[in-house]
Amino acid sequence: MSPITPTNPKKLRNSKWTSLHPENREKHFLITRIEQQKNGEINHCQIQAVLTKRTFLINVSELNDKRKWCHGWL
């Protein structure tokens, strides 16, 4: 799948992602919150591990790194 551009928060929120290097069996994630600047640019997003419900704050540009993340669940 093609990467989500950081300019569309409606498509990014609640989207599903797979970590290609899972830690602590946390492989599948959901985007639960998006942090935007006043100009609408997205800086960070909060992801939640489906298995453990732990949350992490990551830079949205990391999601476009195909070596780390895949859009959707594999």
C-alpha cells in the first residue's frame, strides 16, 4: 500500500499499521490521536499497540519509512 501523506488527518486517524520490527510482541498498531500545528501540519501521532494497549508518540514522518512501518495489518 502507498504511504499516508501527513497532510490528511482524517485518513490517518484510526488507521492500522504494522511494525516490521516488533518489540514485546507488539506488531499491530492503531493511530489514536494526531497532534497538529495551528497551520494544520501534523507533527506527531499517538499509536496504540493492539495487543498490549500501550501507547507511543511518534513523528508522523516515521510512518512513511517502509523499513519500519507498513500501512495496514500483515
